[in-house]
Amino acid sequence: MATLVWFRLDLRLADNPALQAALARGQPVIPVFIWSPEEEAPWPPGAASRWWLHYSLNALDRSLRKCGSRLILRRGSSLTVLRTVAKETGARAVLWNRRYEPALIARDERIEESLRIEGLVVQSFNSALLFEPWTLKTAAGKPFQVFTPFWRACLAMPEPPTPAKMPRTLKGPVRWPASEPLGALALLPKFDWAAGLRTAWQPGEAGAQLQLRRFVRSALADYPARRNFPAQPGASCISPHLHFGEISPRQIWHALRKAAASSVSKRLHHAAPSYLRQLGWREFAHHLLFHFPHTTDQPLRSEFARLEWNRNPAALRAWQRGRTGYPLVDAGMRELWATGWMHNRVRMVVASFLVKDLLVPWQQGARWFWDTLVDADLANNTLGWQWSAGCGADAAPFFRIFNPVTQSQKFDARGDYICRWIPELAQLPAQWLHQPWRAPAEALRAAGIVLGKTYPKPVVEHSEARRRALDAFGAIRKHTGGRR
């Protein structure tokens, strides 16, 4: 007799409810990971996510082996693999932690029904969220569509339970089932473009805990003041660890609560709730995806389906490559390509530029982020792009259009972020870094810049692009009787 623990996006040993429940059964525990990307269609993991997954699985296996266990890797249909491994090991129970993507909710329901019919004990648990999406409703009993009342409802809920500690030992079976080698999953790219990712990140549970300690110790107190400035060390950079379940939101919640409670710093007491509010946005994203699963590809506000987009492959390519001629936009896109991550303020700027300055459909931006971000999360990605396009819940109005120059001047005044990612502009005086096309000819010559050759000219003129975007929105308003 044994218990299978089916690992998914919960690649940790501490505070893992499915693993804790398996230990409580007192039987040998067999950890299993199944690579079945086709079951996640139309949103299988992107290239950056697959890179991270490779190293996270490797780290999880090392942690399991320290506990006297190991990770069994298989490929194929999840139901078929679970049935097979259960027969091979005599397991009578299968435990897992829930996922909330629409395709996987339906899949897991089918698997649970099939395994129960075959006489297996099946249990699932919440390891990824502070609060289950169905437990929070408006006074009218409907899903929330505005963040502030949603977060107020979250804070009125009982505090998330204290995280469980990492087990020291795991009882394994007398005979282990066969496992695929990690390389057989072919998660790493054939062409090695990931040098920047290796430099920037340490996937795995240990890396997640290290990043949390660094943030709490060095950056949390200044988080509200620094969080919008991409050149400053103000971001937590925990998001990919959180997405892959290498750390739980409960662990972050209690770590920040503990840090604030044990400190006399007024800044820290103010900063902890500010950062926890960002966890709240993540909860809100999953709440929306659960209740409105169509929003991964379709606007929540149905009137936006009428918007006439500019189907311009050249404009999309310029944006993807960081060649728009707007330095803050280009710096963000180059940071994304090099590290698999982008500062949140810059994410908003580049998203606004794509959907409003270029009028490229937000779904194309969402697909690019999905393939290139190491923290690509379907719920967060959907919320962010619909917010930027003005077509989602609690979204920025369509007529709110970020000016990439003034955003750059406000949040990267000295140009430190721009110069890091666009070194060809580094010799340009700071006053021209944000709009090099306005620099005097002598300043460009002195900096070694030839617009259109060493750095591109702007692909659009912002004021004209803004007018086109407002005209497109105006056409929607005519069809909807003036409603937002």
C-alpha cells in the first residue's frame, strides 16, 4: 500500500498540503510529476517557463533525496500515468494540490471521477492561494469585478493558517517505479538562449526562500517608495517562485506579518500591508479567471470585441525586439528577453504602448509574455493585459494611455534603467535619454548615435497614436450608447 502525491505547480516540500496529508496516512509516499503539456492547451507552458521547470524539478528531486525519497518523472496522459504508477506500486490513494486554469479544472474533474470509480482514494487541496476563488462573493452573491472591495473581503476572512514545516524524512516504497530522466522531458531549449536567465535566477525551493529573506531584510521597508522605479532594488522578484509553487502565499503572508510585528520601524509596518496587497492582486486574478474562464482570449467587457485593431506584424516585431524607438519601452522588452522578467511599472508601460499606441490586439501581447516570462501565470497574465487594454475587470479606462516619455522621465529620471538595457544610448545626456529623436544633432554625434541605424526612430508619434486609440474607443461607445 502506498500514496501517490501528484506534483504540479507546487514544487516544494514545506507547506505542501497534499504532501502533508500523504504523510498523515502513514504509508509509503511516492512523489510523481507528469509532463503533459498538450493537456494545458491552448496555454501549454512557454519557453521560459519550460526552462524554469527543468531546474525546479531538478531542485525538488534533490530535496526529496535528502529526505530519503525521489521524484518519479513520467510523460503522457495524466490519467494513464496515474493509473499505471498506482498499479505498479499498489498505491490506493492519489493526492494533489489544485490548479485553477480552466482546461485543468475540467481535466482534474475527469481524473478524479475515473480514479474514484476504480476504487482509489482521491483528495485535492489548496496550496496556491490564500483563499479559494469560490469562497468570496459580493453582497449580491456574485463574483467580484473590482479589486478594492475584493481585497477588503479577503482581509475580513480568517487569517491563512500557519505554514507547515518541511518534513525531515519521507517513507518510500520497498521498490521504486521507473522514472524518465529529466532530460527526456526536453524542457531546455535546443539553442541555448538562457544564459541571462541562469545569471538572474535560482529556481527551486531554496532559491525561493533565499529571495524572500533578501527582500524582507533589504527591500521591504522601502517597498512603497521604490516599487515603481525599475532601476532601484525595490521589487521582490518572488513571482516566478510563487508561480511554480516553490513558495506558498501563506509563507509570504506570515513572513511579512512576522517581520512587521518584530520591528519598531514605522516604515516596515507600512510596507508589509503594501506588499501583501500585491498578493491580493494575484488572488483577484485567480478569482476572475475561475469565474470568467473565457477571458484568457476574449474581453470581459464584450463591447471591446468590436474594437478595430491594427493587424501590423512589423509593429509587433519592433515591440517584441525592443526596437520601437521609445527607450523605456525598448529597455523593458530587452530586459524581458535577457532575464525572462520585467519590472511591473515597465510591464504596464510596454503593454499600454502595444495595445494603444500601436493598436495591436492585447491577445498578441499576452502570448508573447506567456512565452518569454519566467513568471508567466495564466491568471495574472490575463488580468494584466485586459487591464492595460481597458476591457477587463477593474481595468484602466481605455482613454487612460500611458505616455512612454513622461513615464520614463518620472520613473527613470537619470536613465539608469535605460542605459543598462540600451547601452547604445548610454553616452547621451540624461535630458535626451527619454526622447533621443528630439536631441540636437551635435548631442547625437557626440554620443555616437545615428537614428535609424544605431537606434531606431520612433515607430509612431505618440500624440497621433493616442488620437487614433481614442477614435477607436469612440467607435465602441457609439455601439454601446455611451457606456464605458
